[in-house]
Amino acid sequence: MKTAAKVYIYIGMIFGFFLIYPIVLGIKALKLLDSAQKKEELRNIGLLILLLGNPVAGIILLLIDDSDLNTNIK
């Protein structure tokens, strides 16, 4: 699910390139997604992405499991 979240965040950033906030939120979400150890760390950025960015990426960020975050898949 971590990879799917990254893909949808990138898609939201590409299609929202003419606005500033999807790019800023996307970069912040990608950094938090790489460094997060618990799903509670992604709750706030998940809500922001859900409302202001790509809704699919926001839902995935809110539903991601702790076991998905602790894997070392890059």
C-alpha cells in the first residue's frame, strides 16, 4: 500500500502542477511516508491530501497499516 500511496501522490502532483499546494503537500507527504513508523504520524497529512490533493491517495494514507510502514521496500 505504501507504493500505491506514492504513485497516487505523484499523480496528484502531476495533474495539479498549475497550483502550488498539491506540489508542496505531495513533497511533504512523500517525506513523511518514508520516515513514518506508525500510522498516527500520517493522519494529518492524509486528511490534507484527501481534501486538497488526490482523494485516492488520502484514503490510502489514512488506511495504511503499521506493517506496511515498517517494511524496507523502496
